[in-house]
Amino acid sequence: MTELTQAQRDLLTLAAASPSGDVDAAAAPHATVRSLIKQGCVIAMPVADAPSQLLITEAGRAAIGQTNKAAQVRPREVQLFPAPRAPRGKVAALVELLQRPDGATIDAMMQTTGWQAHSVRGAIAGAIKKRFGLVVISEKVDGERVYRIAAEVSE
């Protein structure tokens, strides 16, 4: 891990001191937040009609010398998203399809976006799972693969 700047250390310390392990993303400059996300020290969680929240990770706690496992983080909420912005454009259309109770097939997502299958799967893995932090479940229903966003995250 690289050396932390004072702003990064301050933000991590603030998040670690919070009972829920989070802090408003607006509390720090965008570059500081981005760097901490890239280093795996925090996870960005969007909040409807409010600034995103930054949740400190075990790597973030270790970076400031706090390895207190007793400070458990709260379970992730359905609208978890590891990026500072909400999905837009075709990715937002995919999220909308995946939020349906029955989920969506690759074919349905291809028709909606006009993308090829590998592009849809890449968007699920890259943008939806990694960037926005949503939990996507894949299961076979009647012999067909169906994807959907998990309603709850089990601990």
C-alpha cells in the first residue's frame, strides 16, 4: 500500500471513529476519495437524495493502524453502489431490468441496450458489481440463466 496523505489519514480516522464505520463523501476532496477507493480503503455507498457515504474497509483500518475487528460494519443496503454517481444511460437501464423481482435474461438485456452478450456481462461485472457495488445473483430458471440484483445481502 502506498503512503497515505494527511487528508486520506484524516478521512479514514473519521470513518473509523464513526459507530457505523462511514462518513459523508462530501467531507473530503474528490481526489482523496477516489484514491482511497482505488486502494481498497473505503467503499462508496450511494444514498438517495444525499451525498454518498464512504464505508471504511479492513484495509482502511489497517492503513491507520486500527485492526479492531469488534467494530463491525452494518450490513449493506440494497442500493449499495461503489461509485460517487448513480448509474446513467444504458447501465441504468440494465440496473432497472435487474431490479425486477424476476430479474432479466441476457437476451432481454441485449435487446434493451443493443449490446452483444459479452458487453452485457462485462457491464454487470464491471459497472454494476464493481463500480456501483450492487450484488447481482445469477441462477438458472427453467433452463435459462437469469440475473437479478439481490434484495438483501446476507452476512
